[in-house]
Amino acid sequence: MNPVLVEVLRGSTVESRHSGALAIVDAGGALHTALGDVEQPVFPRSAVKLLQALPLVASGAAERLALGDAELAIACASHSGEPEHVATSAAMLAKAGLDAGALECGTQWPSREPVLRGMFTRGEAATPLHNNCSGKHAGFVCVACQMALAQGVEPAAFARGYVGADHPVMREVGAALAAATGTDLDRAPRGTDGCSIPTYGIPLRALALGFARAGTGKGLSPGNAAAAQRLRRAIAAAPFFVAGTDRFDTRVMEAFGERVCCKVGAEGVYCAALPELGLGVALKIDDGGVRAAEAAMAAVIGQLLAVDAAQAELLAGYSAMQLRNWNGIEVGAVRAVIPSRRPAS
């Protein structure tokens, strides 16, 4: 049974407990920390978008299309559907000579409430560009266009069906994910993600390895190592485009810059690269609670990295969060209970 990683208090009494597992690994595969079952495959879903975006840079598509930091960051994003996100995804497609009709992620309303209310007020309809994965999919379309150019075929036709596991784009994306994590995806559990691409069951230990490699370049091919570095730098330069206003990933990477590259996944999965330590982190909250996953990731970052007062306050706002009711009365807290695991000096 996995240990409790996060507790929720009502007053001073524990009201709920969130169990889970945590793996911290270096780029050589050495296990720095293992709490719970880190060998059980989990579906990382959106947590691995950084790894799925490697072909966008390694293929030469990003350079040929002159994609900037915001465009590369949104290719790794689960964004909130804010106007800047929509415009940036659209701009990527325009550079490839296509439009939102090329996206196969499906239509989704923005997750940021003020944006959603504004759209309803104006009578606007959601489009695939509002989908939290539209940037990732725009990146896939750009890769498809690069492949089409190399083969001398029509890009829109070649890109069609890119979400399928057997499409050349998904085979390239899967190969990058497999190489980074050291996982044989042909033997891994497979499902379909919310945005319709394949998702694979990968152990937390392997996910942490993938992020350690992405953070250091060690263990990756030269092309993927350079791509990982370019993507991390873009994310650090434009963290708003990875998530959005008041979102954990954006706030943490605004505060830490290139020291942290973190990404939420569905159902309580979180991954991060800590390049200065050469470590990758992967965790899963058993009940899928995102609030608990944020608390756990904040605690891990705070334990492993040297932080200043502002950074400590930001992380404590998640790992030791005070809960207030609608009258502003303090009623409890969310607290991470992860034993400290600092690297040996």
C-alpha cells in the first residue's frame, strides 16, 4: 500500500488522506528517492508533453517555421484557454500554412472562469484552439508538415489522422517518449488520452528518469538533448503559455526560471526536471487529486532546492495551504507529509 503523501485538516483534525507514490531519479537511472510503488505503470497523460514535443525541435520544424519561445512553450502546455493561448496556437498553425481545422484534439471550453463567462456573454463558441492541448497538437501538425515537406507530399493531407498510434507523427512522438524513459511502449499498457492521442502506462521511476534526462541531456540522442534544452529555455522564458493565470506550473516556473521545469498530468500525476541537481521527479496521487499532487510537488521542490523567502512562501501556499470558508474564516489546511530527501552534498 502506498504511503500518505498529503493530509487535509478540518481544524486540527485530519479529515482526508491522499496516498501516493514518488520517484526521484538521476539521469544515470540511480534512484534517489522511492516512496510507495514506483514500478507500477501509470498513465502520465499531459505530464509528459515536454517529452512529446521533442520531435518538434529535433525534426527541424521549429527552426524552419521560426517558432518563438511562446510557441514552443505552448507546445508543452495544458493551457487555460485564455486569449493569448488561443492566438499563439493559431499562429503556429498559420506558420505551417494551416488553420484550426487541422487540429484533432476536439473542442473544449476554457478552464479559466472569467474567460468562459466573457465568451458566454459575447455569444462566442469554443473551438479546438480553446482545447488545453491545442498547442501540443499544433506542434504535432508542424511536425507533420515537416515530414510532408521531406517526402514531397501535400501537408494537410499528410497531417490528417495524426492522432493515430500508427501515424508517422505519433510513431516519432512515441519513439522520443520511449527513448527518454527507457520504456518499451509496445509492451506497455495503452489507452486514449482526452485529446485523442495514445497514452501509455509508464512506471514513475521511468518517468522520473525521462525528466532527469530532459533536464540534463544525458542519456538522450544529441538531437533530442538539444531539443530538450531549447524547450526548457522557452518554457522558462514564457511560463504563462504552459498553463496560465494563477496556475501552479506557471507560478512555480515564473519564480524559479530554468531551475524547475514541471508539468501536471491528469489524475494526480506530476513530473518535473531539476537540472541543477540532475534529477527528475515523478509522483502520482492514488485518488487522482490534483490539489494533493500540487501540494506534494511543491513540498518536493522546496525540500530539494535552495529557495529564497519569496519562493518558500509560494511553495508553502501549496504544500501547507490554509483553507478558509466563504466568510473568510480559517477552517483547516492542506499539508504535504513527505519525508525530506535532500541530495547528498
